[in-house]
Amino acid sequence: MPDKDRVIGSAKRAKGTVKQVVGKVIGDAKLEAEGTAADKVEGSVQNAIGGLKDALKEK
């Protein structure tokens, strides 16, 4: 079972992707940038932390 950080991180990345797409569709540059910069990066970092935790558990 994946670490909860991996699950939460993946959800944040998905949220960022949705914000990016919606921002692009409605022409809201701020929303688009927020999805790209904040949520996707934060989700990727949290997902990586969860991956490290999983790797440490396996040893």
C-alpha cells in the first residue's frame, strides 16, 4: 500500500492540472499559473517524499 504522502501528492498534482486547464480555457492567467506553480510542484514534492518513505519501509 502506498504511503499517504504519495496519495495526497498525486491528488494535489491532479488538482494543479485541473486548475491549469480551467485557467487556460477561461483565460484566467492567475488560475493557470497557480495550478502549474503551486499545486503541481507541491504535489510532486509530497509524492516524492512518500516514495522515499515507501522505499525505507521495504528495507
